[in-house]
Amino acid sequence: MATTHAEVQKVGELVRQHSEHFERLLAEIGRVIVGQEDLLRKMLVGLLADGHLLLEGVPGLAKTLAVSSLAAAIRTRFQRIQFTPDLLPADILGTLVFQPADGTFVVKKGPIFANLILADEINRAPAKVQSALLESMQERQVTIGEQSHPLPEPFLVLATQNPIEQEGTYPLPEAQVDRFMLKLIVDYPSRDEERRILDRMATRRSVPHVEPVLDPQQVLAAREVLDDIYIDDKVCDYIVALVHATRRPDEFGLGRIAEWIEYGASPRATIALAKGARAIAFLAGRGYVTPQDVKTIAADVLRHRVIVSYEAQAEEKTSDDVVAYVLDHVEVP
């Protein structure tokens, strides 16, 4: 890890060289997706930081199109899995197929064996199917029968879901949700953006196509540079303070929100905040992390890891409200 000023400058030069590729990637996806700049940039954060993404929003907000456009802009293997109530774990992971000729079993790999996985409408399938992704998301491998099979690198799950209140959906188990580095909320476009969507998508001839501008090796090389981006000890302490404030708000003088929190964020949140902040700095062309980088990514890292209490629900307070309060009141270095 870089520690001296000269080393930080050297990392900064490497960051600027590599980040140019991702600016081109962002521009290429932007040819298809109107607006949603924050969503697209956070998707690149997940790609750079090797973290899975959960995209939530009502139908029709281009969640699936955003993910498929990202995949099309990278020369890599892409698989879309449509989650439905009748889906089985073997439909995702694969299974053992019996060969009558010689009495042996052969592994038939499922669609999970790709680089970019679009788990479309993940909360349309029951918990046993959602849980089939747990091993692959955490350990980057799949066990079929008695054998474990490594997944290709890079490997990234980008899942979309409709809000839980929609009919015919199953809430994701906490263990599953915690494995997503970021949960991104996709909102409606503005009036001007919607007019641009109409102009761009009204006819088949006017819809632009995404061209590949990046290959997997460039992604892996950028991740190597990301690991060298400098985080000062004070910024590390700030990250730990933010996470601990969601668990023990009284210790930080945040007693007002103590009754809103049932469970605070897990240690995965601490790691995700550091990785996400590095990715934000990378996209900004910097070789060091600022507290603002942490704040920029904090809501997306914490909102699905903070479980609010019944008292909070009664007061119509959400995890976003808790996180916003923590960010406003924990001292910034």
C-alpha cells in the first residue's frame, strides 16, 4: 500500500491511465441509457471493487437494459437468468447427468458459469433458489455433487428486483442480501430525460447499439491498481465509526435513532465501504481516498444491511433515514 507522497503520486498516475478506459465504458453505456448517471457510475464501482450489485425499482426503469448494456460493452461472457417461482437450484448451478453407456455421472454446468450474471427479478423465485447463489457469490465456486468448480474471473452478479410490496415476490434472506456489496435504488427519470428516452427509443431504427470497449484483462488490471489506492488511517477509522454507529448509536451520541435499529451493519459493510471508496477515487482519477468518497458510497453499502425495528416502521422511518442520520452526525476527519 502506498504511504509516501511520491508513492501516492505514482499510484495516481496509474489510476488516471486506467480510469480512461472506464470513462469510455461509461460513455458507451450512456449512448443507450438516458440519465441514471449515478446508477451507471455505481455499477462501475461494483465492477471495479469485485462486488455484486442489487438493483431495486419498479418495472420499466431500464434496470435490465443497464445491466445488459454493461455486459455488451465488455468483451466477456454474459448470462441472463430469469428468476421465476418454478425455477430450481439446478437450473442455475447445473447438475450431474447419468451416462448409461458407462454408468458414470458427468457434470453439466449451469448458466452461473459466466463472467457477468444478470439475475433478473431475483425476488420472483423462492428462498431455496435465491440461496443457490450464496456459495458462488461469496467463494466464487460452485459445488455440484462432491466436486467444487471455480467460477471464471471476473465474476459479478447483478440482480434486479421489484419492491417487496409488489405482488408475487419473495423477500431475499438476510444472508443473501448481505452478500451484495451495493443496493442501488433506481428511480423514475426526470421530465427532460423521459422526453429524450422517447426520442431515442420510439422506433427500432433509432435505438443505439452498445459496442465492446473493454476486455476482462483491463478490468482485472484496474482491480490491481485499485488495491494500491491510499487510504489514510483517519479515513479507515471513519469507516469503522460509521459501521459501529449503526450497531451502537448510543456510543456516538446518536441515542435518538437507537430504537429505530433492530440490527446494525455487518463487518462486510466495513470492507465494502473501503473497496467502494477506493473505486470512487479511481473513477475520479485519484490515488487516494477522501472522506467524501466514503460518504458518496455509504448509503448504497449500508441501506440493505441496516435492519430497522418495528418502532421505526411505525414512525415510517427506513434504513435510508437511519444511514442519513448517521452520516450527518458521525464526525468527519
